[in-house]
Amino acid sequence: MAATTNTTTTPVDSVSADELTARAVHKRYEGLVIVRTKAIKGKGAWYWAHLEPMLVHNTDTGLPKAVKLRCCLCNAVFSASNPSRTASEHLKRGTCPNFNSLAKPISSVSPSPTTVATATATQSNRKRSSSVSVTATGGILFGSGSGSVSGSGCSYQATPLAIVDPSRFCGELTYSPSPGAVVTASGGSFVPQHQQHLVLSGGKEDLGALAMLEDSVKKLKSPKTSPGPTLSKSQIECAVDFLADWIYECCGSVSFSSLEHPKFRAFLNHVGLPPVSRRELAGSRLDVKYEEVKAESEARIRDAMFFQVASDGWKVKSFASGEESLVNLTANLPNGTSLYRRAVFLSGSVPSKYAEEVLWKTVTGICGNAVQQCAGIVADKFKAKALRNLENQHHWMVNLSCQFQGFNSLIKDFSKELPLFKAVTENALKLANFINNTSQVRSIFQKYQLQECGSAGLLRMPLRDHKSLNFGPVYTMIEDILNSTRALQLVLLDETYKIVSIEDPVAREVAEMIRDMGFWNDLEAVHSLVKLIKEMAQEIETERPLVGQCLPLWDDLRTKVKDWCSKFHIAEGPVEKVIERRFKKNYHPAWAAAYILDPLYLIKDMSGKYLPPFKCLTLEQEKDVDKLITRLVSREEAHIALMELMKWRTEGLDPVYAQAVQMKERDPVTGKNKIANPQSSRLVWETYLTEFKSLGKVAVRLIFLHATSCGFKCSWSLLRWVGAHGHSRVSMDRVQKLIFIAAHSKHEKRDFSSDEEKDAELFALANGCEPKSHQKYILYFSETSGFKSM
């Protein structure tokens, strides 16, 4: 007889949705509590010791609406949907400030105080809920589901591994190497055969490896990696644009292949960015960026009434892959903006006719048939031929030689023409060659060098054919000798050197040279003069002076050289002769004309007027001003322009406007006083001095011209690449676009330093390298008192 049971059931419709949700939430909460309780007892994942389930109630109904996980270490609250992921992201990745970021083995959870229960061992391969097999090395494998053990082959097959606290087996179980030993478990109880205890074969060191095993199992169960920061599509596109711009502007310093470096890809993934294709950056994205920059450049040139072409790089430089040179062609606009046009790659020297064709092609490429928009050209070579030919063919052009190159050439002139430079070079070579090539002397020299300078090395020497090269390597050798002055003096006092001097006449000759005060005076004199010129050249490269500043620059050089002659007791005549010869090679009548027409150089006279500095010109330079002005205007306007020039000479500029033009302010970067508004000189002629119609046309076309062609510097790595792969038309097209973008950015920022120079400066600062005063170590020898300090 069947018993009938009446149960009262509540219809589903009568239960509200909130109550159903509350029941499900509460059931989920209870499940998590049970899991955490077991884990704390040693039967679950380690992270439950730090994560605690909690109910979140609805403020209106008071019913549970969600389950959260609270971190017991920092009280942070997370979703309870995936506790494993929460533990991985919050605890293991170091997000939690109070959690040790080291890998946490399962043993970090408080072990259960209960000992391991025993179970019956079996020889049959029955299906069990979970099983354990002792490996041949004494390790143990835990599994669930079906498993089989082969006593002879020690093989084991199991379903995915379960998470077990290994600390429960340390020190309690030992392993018996019996070939038939098999251990099975059911419900978490383990019974080893012969009632022997098991230990991990590697001891406690195995706990870390076991934790890694657990992580591997979790990754296999959940192969999806935890996502990084979530970025919107627009944010990703913006970030990739910035990355591309950075690579383009580095122009070869950063390789496109570096985008595929595993570490860089890991970085992108970490910040939530997708992998970046180098083909895309060197292909379609490069093309789009180039067209964008080119369109902007063309628009600026169209807005300008005239321009100047600057050409730098005709001087060939030597690289590892051969002699490669990059000629930069730039357009200088009246408003002070410089726009890059194109690059020309050279291998070895080129004829002046070729340079002339390249320059003229650049002019027509900018303005087409309206060639009178080109006010002139400035280049670092070919002044005597290519530049002069173009100027003679087109009377409105003013073609100048680069002053940076002119000052550097002056150093080469001194090395060739001054007997002082020749004598110092020979003596320095003799000294450096003897020190470097005599092993006994080199050894004691490096000992004292290390003692005095903190480092030891050979004295750097130029190549054997140094006479055909620039003075740079010789200057480096002189600098090394001056930096080692004290060490060289101490070498002479060493007993080893005295023994060498007895047998070697060169050693005695070198010793006399080191004791000779005249040698050190000449060495310091040459070093000081070259350093003076190099510093002025560096300032020219940095400041990029205009044509009106050329005469003051050379006057400043003459003054400094005259002081140098007085300091080192050098005859002024031969030195001034070399300077004047180089001055005449670089001089252009536009120097004098721009100096007179630029309001920046007006001089206040006794009456308070600001007048052009005609008194600072020679008679020949005054004639050059008249000739140049008449050449730059039409024949009909020539006499009018000369009359306006006489008026300008006698009346000058209103004092208020003159003072406004010459107003200076301190540069926050360099600390020097600079002109507050460099464009005011030209603007005064265009807006205020409108009465000088013919002379004003000459002035505005003249005073904005640059006196240097210095500009963009390409990285050596890219030049070496061009030397090796320059035969590919497609590759060279990409290189041209890359250089155009990088140079445009450099000109926009007015930053013309190279990455190599910045790195060298950074490393020098990092090493604490500071220039030392050579004179404090210059000693002389006295027979009565030995070495004395000056």
C-alpha cells in the first residue's frame, strides 16, 4: 500500500523576482563559505585564507542582492564570479599592498591539525573517486576520477589534478621503494602500503615547485590570460599614433624590428595595447604621415613671399660601410621657420656642377617658374664655383657660405700655416708614441695615470696621414696629454724610467721635453686656441645667426685671439694673417649690407639718434653695400635706392622703435640675454619704414637670410644602412619619407642635436666627468729644488 504524502508547494508566480534572486545569491554565498572553510582546513586553494565571502543587501528590501569577496589584508571588495582570477590579479600581481608578492605555495594556508587518515591499499585497478600514485623518485601525484597504476612500469593516468596541501605530507609520510607500492585514496584519506610515511623527494624546496604546478594546472583549465587595462578604440589609435611618431622622429635610432621584440610586445600587452605591425608602421602609416607633413610644409611655403635654400652635408664623412654623406636641403622662411625639403645621398666627393644642378632643382621644386622668390642659398661648400655661378646668373640671389664651416676651417688653416701648431703636433706625437709603444714606460705611466686620474689607458693618437685630415684627432691627443700632466711628471721620478733613460736616448729626449716649461706652454696655447674656436663654432651651430651678425662674429673672434696672443706671448702678425685670409674666403658683400640695414645693430649717437654703424665698416665694405643694393633692385630703382640709403644713414630709426627692436630678455635655458622678438627687424621695415620703398625691398629680403646651413643630423645607423642597401628604389623612397618626417619635427622644435650627442652628454654626466684645469698640474723642473708647482 502506497503512502500518500501531501506537500504544500508555493506557486512560482507567488514568489517575487527579488526573493528568487536572494535565494540564489544566498545559495552561492553558502557554497563559497563551505569552500573557504575546507580550504582553511587544508583542502582547498591557498588564496581562501585571504579572501572572505560577504553578502551585499538591497537597501530597500533588505534582501541579499550579490556576493562579494573581501580581501582580509586590505579590505578591498571584488566580484565573487571568479575567485581564482581575483586572487591572481589582486594578490599575486602585487596589487594588494599588504600581500607578499612572492609565489605562495599551498602550504602557506594553515594546515589541518588532524593527521592523515589511513585507507586500505589495493592491488586492483578499480575506479576510485581520487587516487594517488607514488612515483619512482618518491614524489606523489594526486588525481580524481578514474586512474590506473602499473606496479612494474610505475605509470599513472588521471583526470585533472586536484589542489592539495603538500605540508600535510611533509615529515609524516615516508616512501618505500617497493616496486609494488601503490597508494590509493578516497574522500581525502590516504593509506600508504606498509603504513610508511611519504615525503617529497626534494624536501621543503619542492613546495615552491608544487605551487608552480598548481598554477600550471589552473592555466590549463582556464587558458585565457587575465586582460590588461581596457582601452577604447580611439585611445588605442591615439597611443599607436604617438608610438609611430616617436619611431619616425628617431629616424633610424629605433629599429622597426624592435617592435616585434618579445619584451616590447609584453609591454604593449601590459598597458592594454595590441601588437603593432612593423610592416604597417613602415608602410601605409608612414605614407599617411608623410603626406600629412608634406601638405603642411607646402602650405607654409605658399604663404611666404620669399625663401632661402640651405644646403648642408657636402663635406663627406666616413662611416663603417664606406664614405656616405647626407645632404640636407631646407627652405628658410622670413618668419624664422625652416622647412625640410629633401635629402640627397652622396658617396665620395662630387663635382661642383652636380651641386649646382641639385641646388637649382631644389629652387625650382619649391617655387616653380617664380624663381625670384628665392632670395639666396647658403651652403657649406662650393662657394667659389656653384654658388657664385648661380648668383651671377640670377642677380637677385645672395649666396652665402656657412659660417660654422668657416670657423672649423680656420682650425685647419692654423694647423697648416702656424709653425707653433706644427711644432706642438710633432712633439706631442713623439711623446705619445714613446709612451704607448714602450712597454716598461707604458706600465708605470698607467700606474700613475690610474692614481691621479682614476682611469688608465693609452694616449689617443691620430692616424699616420693626419696632415691630410682635420685637426680633430691631434686636438684629442693634446687633450689626453694635458689631462695626464701630473702622471707624466711622476713617471720621470720613477726608478724604472731612470733605468730606461740610461739606455734609450729617446727616453732622455722625452724626459727633457716633459721638464721643459716651453713645451707645456705651447701645448696649452694650441689647446686653448682650438678650444676657443670650437666653442664659437658650437655657439654658431646652436644659435644659427643671421647674415647681419657675420661681421660682429669675426670682430669678436679677432678680439679673443688678440687676448690669446697676449696671454701666451704669441706674435700677433702670423695669427692675424691666417684669420684675414679665411675671412676673405668667407666674406660676402651681403654681410656689410645686412649689418647696415638691420635695425638690431643701430648705434645711438650723441644727439640721441639711432644710426646705422657705417663707422664700423672699412672703405671697401661701404662700397660693397652700394654695389649689392644696386644689384638687388632694377636699374630704374638703383639711384632711388642709393638716395634712400643716404637718408637711412643720416636719419636712422625712431629711438622708440630702435629700442623695441633691440630689447633683450634672459633665456631661461641658457641664462643668456637674447633678442626678445627676432622678427621685429624685418617687421619694422615692412610696417613703419614704408617711406623707404626701394631700400625696404632689399632690406626685408636680406636681413632674414641665415649665415649657416646647419640643420638636421641623421643617425649614423641610418647612413650605414643606406651605404649597404641604397640600391633599392623602394627602400630609398621609405628612407626619404622617414627623414622628411624626422627633420620636419626637429625644425619644428628647433632641436638640431643628434641622439648620439645627447647620449654622450648623458653618459658623461652619469660618470661625473668634469673638465679639469690643466695649468694646476703643469710643473717645471729645477736642478736645485726638483719639481715645483706653478
